[in-house]
Amino acid sequence: MKTLYLVRHAKSSWKFDVIDHERPLNERGLEDAPAMAAHISETMPKPDLMMSSDALRAKTTAVYFAQAYGINDKNIVLDYKMYDFAGEDLVEVIRNVSDEVDCLMVFGHNNAMTNVVNTYGNETVDNVSTAAFTAITFDIDSWKDLKKGKTIYYKAPKEL
């Protein structure tokens, strides 16, 4: 049995003249990320591994979750390949995770998050909102065998 936690980065700011990869969180994102992290860390078991896109807004969101779970943020695995907006690269990264990891938490971007949630979960989400969390369980022993699973939890910041 494997469990996948998917988190879309919190709301980012367009107010700075930076490349997309370096966009920071905006005020709402800086409120939503720690609030969601606190809620999820109280609701869902601690992940075995946290992986994130290396884009600033995703990394920052991941750090809030690491802190909420009491995980050193230096243990977050950053991967440029997760700076993916379709979902194919994200799925490839997930499929290559060690089978010793039973609970994986990933931080990334839309439309990849919505596509993966809808492709691999059994509940449809029209649009995974910023800072939203989804948990999907899979009846598999290896991440390489990733297939349709069961969506066990979805929470968006507006629901807190």
C-alpha cells in the first residue's frame, strides 16, 4: 500500500519583475501555506519523503509543511523535473521513488496537480486550488506500478 500526498504551491505574487521560476508567494500564499500545513500535519500521518519542484513558490510552500511536521527542510528533495505543468514529468518522478517510501508528499504546479489528482484519484476535482492538499492511496507495493487509486482526502484553504 502506497499513499501519495499532492500539494499545489500556495498563491504566488506577480508584483516582482522576476522569471516565473523565481516568483515568491504573495500575502495570501504566506497565510494559506502555514494554515494548510498546520491543518494537514494534525490530520494526516507524517510522510516518509517530501519532494518539491525547485521553483521558489513550491519550495516555500514545502518548507511550511516540513516545519509543521517537524521535518528538517534540508530533507526536502528538490527536483527541477517537478517544475512541470502537464503532469507527465511529475508522474515520472513519482514512479522513480524508492519502494522503501510508503507515504510520499509532493509539491508542484497546476495543471500538473489537477491532472495527476484526476488521473490517479477516484474523485474529480475541477481545479486543484492554490495550497490545496490531496491524499490518494494505492493498492501497490512499488511506485513503478502507479495506477488508479482511491482519493481519501482533499482540502482547499477556503475550507479551513
